Amino acid sequence: MVDLLKELTEAAGVSGNENEVRDIILRLAQPLSDKTYVDRMGNVIAVKKGTGSGKKLMVAAHMDEVGFIISGIGDNGMLKFRPVGGIDQRVLVSKRVLIGPDRIPGVIGVKAIHLQEPQERNTVIKQRQMYIDIGASSKEEASRLVKLGDYAIFDSSFLIFGQDKVKAKALDDRVGCSIILELLKDRYDFDLYACFTVQEEVGLRGAGVAAYHIEPDMGLVIEGTTAADIPDVPDHLKTTKLGKGPAISFMDYSSVANKDLFKQMVRTAEENKIPYQLKENVSGGNDAGRIQQSRAGVPTIAISVPCRYIHSPSCVMDLNDYKNTLLLAQKFLKGCEVR
Amino acid sequence: MKDLLGLLTATYGPSGNEDPIRELIENEIKDYVDELSTDALGNLIAVKKGNGTGKKVMIAAHMDQIGLIVTGIDDKGFLRFSNIGGVSVLNIINRRVKFKDGTCGVVSYESEIDDIKKLTLQKMYIDIGAKNKEEAAERVEIGDVAVYDAPMFASGDRLSACAMDNRVGCVVAIEALKRVKESDHDLYFVFTVQEELGLRGARTSAYGIMPDIGIALDVTLTGDTPNARRMAIKLGQGPAIKVKDSSVISHPMVKNLMIKRAKEANIPYQLEVLEAGGTDSGAIHLTASGVPSGVISVPCRYVHSGQEMIDLRDMMQATDLLVAILNKDL
């Protein structure tokens, strides 16, 4: 389980360029599924035939992650870049990145403190003022290593630390991918359509297309969601807390959870004595928004593993939350009657 | 119509929690329709069959209303909340709100705020009179939604209540559904969910129905109050035929037909260009390979506040116009 998370989080897969992580998922999903395929958007769909009803349950996790795209190469060999997905520009300075298929190392640079005007020191440096330094000294040299449109990821390795804590990039949503791969090991009454979606971080694009051609009878989304259980955040804005179990969403900006499924999820947790929390804030959005509104509508629910510092190179989660989210999903699917 | 509107505006039904309002509408119309169903998102779909020679028409009125969703309960029993739909800070200060089970509360804000312009929902709370967290948790759960508690009053033809947006449209649909008797067309009256969260119910119901023509019924803003933002819509001047809002440009065929039918029947009307805001036609007209769509709006002051004001005559004439449209060729 830990090895799987490590492999998945360290793989590259910025929105629109999910090849590397897709290959890993395909390799792992194939032996567990009756059929796997990649649709025209690039979503991986693994089908596990059910034992009965013939109803379709779509379980989705997005395999893309936030990152960067190279938008310019300067005469001095420095790279201009733009974020892909929502990234707080304050986390960028001095971070290491890996660019393109050959993983060319680079660092995100800005003017050193000595050269900044007093006024500049007190304001956030804009992403557009930053550049990626790959150690090249001319445009020609840089162009041999990097092409316009190349993607870059945070250079950040998987680490277990403290009490069952994990630090990695892209926990949002490789935790979901990893959990779904586990779910594929079981067989259910309904047909399970395990979807590893693309381009969630740029607007839930993959999930909409996948849901349209799968035409599911029910949707379950497994996510990594924001946890703000950190100093200086008032209690009512913490959203989720590490170590308190999977977060069940009643609403976010993309969807309102189906009432029956919400109750069923809470009941499943309580009956099986699995710790859980409600996502105590309305924020963000995920694939549930698109699945729910696909065609004539699909009852949909989302559960999430709480992660601190998401969309940064160092997301932090609790392994117990991960295990409990998997357990909750397993119990939910086992007891689930898809209509 | 007035009494029905009073009943509908007082009935609970925020986006995502439309059960009570759906049940009420269902009971109101069930004896007048050929088919009645609720789809996966909760849209109520009532079908009145035509004679087989007409078109498939979707008439959509959203039945959801804006609200406040509880996100947490603090140690002293105060409820923190987020918005369901377009909730403005100024409209909710010290307002009375109610939950589905009738639990009432007052919305207020942290008193350290010195500049009201800086007030955000995150600094506000609902006080349900609970003495501590345990007591509050007995009455309200996280995820519960409160709506304005503001019964309707009448002053001449002017009516004021919360949730005129869009129980007015629901009443127009209900009345038209009862009155239309000779239509050639298959009429799909849809009471949609989650309009206030982005036209979500209309999107899925239109896909399920695949109509030939779409007509949404909703309220629109006015420009007839002191120093109002300029808008050529007034209360009491008749229903508004929408030309455009941020979600849709009405299909000329539908818009012109609405104008023609209004003229034929001597129904006063206004033309509406709404600069900000959208309605169900925004989702309907983009369904599958496209659906020519228009909107009949009832002018309404103070939209999304605890007291939204309309003119009864506008609502009645909106119904007359809709009936005139549905009874003839499309």
C-alpha cells in the first residue's frame, strides 16, 4: 500500500500530460479488471463486471496533478512558465522542479533579497516575475533540453515521518487512484467502472466525458481534500482535520451530495465503527460536479482523504485516514444497492 | 393565485433540499397531468400529452431558493455557515431564518467588525438560542440549510415575501398547466432543482426530455426604485419577455412568438435585457444539439433578499401569456 502510494505520487501527470501516471495505473489495473481502456480524453477506465444487477457504478479519482507548463525560453536561457491548475504563487520561490519527459532539473528563481526594493519585500512576488533556471546560459543551450509546451512537476519525494504521516506531492488525488486500485480487487453486485480521470485540476474535464460514455447509475468520487487544522485558522474554517478519518462532503462548489447516498455513507461509517468527519466548509469542487450533471443526472457522492498544504510540493496526510477511507469505500460498495 | 403564492413562498426548499416544496407542488398538480415523475437530481416532471401533431415543449420553473448551509457548530452553540446560491452579507444581517424542521434562528456577525464593507460570511453565524454545542447539535446538524422566514404580505396589487424567486414562476407554471386544455403539444412542465447553484437541475432534466422548444419562467430585476441601476423594467407593466441575460440570448423565433402572442391577446409586456444573472434557459438551450429557448419573467424588486416584491397583475398576465403561447402553433 505504501509502495503503491509512493510510486503513484512520484509519477508525473500534470493536467493534459498524464501519460506517465496513466501507464502505471494501466499496468496495475489490467490484471484486476475484466476490461481496461483509455478513452479519447485520456481517462483510464477499468471495468469489473458484477455478479448480478448489471447496474453501473462509476467510481472516479483524478490522476492529474497541478504543475507547470513552459511558456517561453529567454535569450539568457531562463524559462518562463505558467501554472497548470490552482497553485498559490507564494509557495513557488526556490522550489525544485523537473521538466519534460527527461526530467530536466530546474529551480524557480526570483531576484535575491539584496536586490529587492523595500517595497518589493513586503509584497508577494507575482508568478509572472519568476522564471525556471535550468543552469543553461543561452537560449540555444536551453532549447536543446527543453521545448515550449513541456510540462514541469514539483521535484518532491515520498516520505513517511512523525506518527504515520506522509509527505508527498500530488496526494490530491493519487490517494484516490490508489484507493480505487484496491477497490478493483473485489467483485460487487453491480458492474464497477473504475475511472482514473484527466484534467480535473483545470475544470473537471475528463470526468464529464467519462460519465457521458459510461452512463453510470451511480457515482462515487474519491478525493484528497484540503485540511486546515493548523495554527491561526479558526475552528470553523479548518474544513477537515488529519487523523479524524475520511471526510464526507455534503456540498462543495461543484455539487450538493445526493441526500440518500450521504446518509448511507454516514450510516456505513457508523455501523462499521470507521471514524469519519464531515467536510465542515463549502469549498473547492471535484469530479462529482460533472458526474452528477451528466446526461439526465446521476446520484453522486464524494469522500476524501484530508491533506494539508494541497497543491504544494509537500502535501501531508495521515496514513490512518487513508486506510479508513479505503475501508469506508469498501464497506459502502459492499452494502450498496445501485438502482 | 395569491393564496397559492403565499403558500409556496412559505414552503421550505433551498437548492439540494427541495423535498417539501416538491411535495407541495406535486399535490397541487397531480390531478391535472398525464404523467408525473421525479428524476435523479430531484426535478419534478409533469407531462400533459398533446394530440400527437405538436411539438415537445419544456416549461421550466426552478423551485429551489437560496439559503444558508451549516458548516460547523462552535462550543457556545453558534452555527457557522456558507451560502447556497447568491447570498449577500447585507441582506442577511439580523434576519430571521428557519430550518426544515421549523427551528428558527437569527443571523448576526462577529462584533469586532468595524467596517461593514469588510464583513464576509466567514465572520457571521446563526444564533438558534442554544446555550452550548450539545444543545445546538440536538436541533441542527452540519449540512442542514436555513432559509429566510418571511411570510407574504399584500399591499394592493403588490406582494412581498421571501422566495418570490422563483415560487412566482412555479405558480405561473401550475396555473398554466391547469388552464391549458387545447394544446397540440406535448407539454413537459419541469419544476427544477438547484438553479441557484448553476442551473443544474435544468441541465439534466432537459437532457432527459430532449425538448423541441424550451421556455423558462423566472423573476427578473427592475429599474424602478430610487436611484436604481438603469434597467427598462418596472413593476406592474406586464410580464417581461427576455431578450438576453448572462446565460442565454433568447432564440429570436421564440422571443418573437412571445411578442406576437402577447399582442394578439392584448397582454401588456416589457422587453428584458438583464445585465447580470441567468436562468434555466441558459442550460436548456445548450442541451444536446441545441434547443430554441426563451424566458417569461415576472419583474421583482429586492431579489435574493428576505422580502422580494412583485405585482400580482404581472404574474397573472405572465400566466395568460404562457397559456396563449402553449394553446397555439409553435
